[in-house]
Amino acid sequence: MWDGGAHASVAGVKFEKSPPWLVELFGEALASTPGERRQMFGYPCGFLNGQLFCGLFASSMFVRLGEAERQELLAREGARVFDPMGGRPMREYVVLPPDVLDDAGALRSWLSRAAAYAAALPPKKTSAKRRTSAMKGRPGRKRGGR
């Protein structure tokens, strides 16, 4: 496990930053999918139709899969259910084993499967907060003070 000593923090909880090589690998693999890159808790993640389908957490890369593909991946040595906080596993998410990270084709395949699963889910509705922040930069009518 990488121990570069760098940490990110969210609400007072400190998280180990992902190593640069893993961030680069993730970016290259994500580019082969229709997903968009966003930051979540300081980590790069892939979203499709508002659904999280892959990402990094500390020195791990995870994907979101349907039941059959999840079981297939979990059968591989080194794969495990994604449990970032310990004791609260994220049911549909699996941490990719090292052999997948070492094989560019296998990595692209698992991210493609995760993107396909996300594409089959209903699109997430945009939150009011996100809509408001998106609207801030738009020109529009000024309302008179009433």
C-alpha cells in the first residue's frame, strides 16, 4: 500500500491521497468510457447520468457493477467489497485487484462494464444546490425589489 504521507480531509476526517500514478491510470482508463470525471471527497470519480460508477479512494480503484459481474469480480484474488469507512460496505461497489490495475485491457473492460451498469440505471436528479450553483454564472433577468 502506498504511503506518501499526503492526506485530504472532509469534515475533519483525514483521507490518504491517491498516488499520482493511480490518478493518471484512472484518468486514462476513464477516458475510454462515456463517463465524466468529477471530484468526490477529494478523489477523482467517474459519473454517467449522475450515477457514480467508478473512482479512487486512497490507493484503491473501485467500480460499480450489477450482481453477476460483481460476483465474477469478487471471485478474483485481491478483489473486495468497497468499504471506505470500515463497517459500512457499499453494496454495489468492488475494489479492483492489483492484477486488473496492471492490465490496461482488463482495466478498460471493467470500467466499461461499470459504465454500462450506470447507463442502465435511472438518471439521478440534479439537486437544488447543484442547480443553483450552475445557474449563478448564467445571465438572466434581474428581478425588481418588491
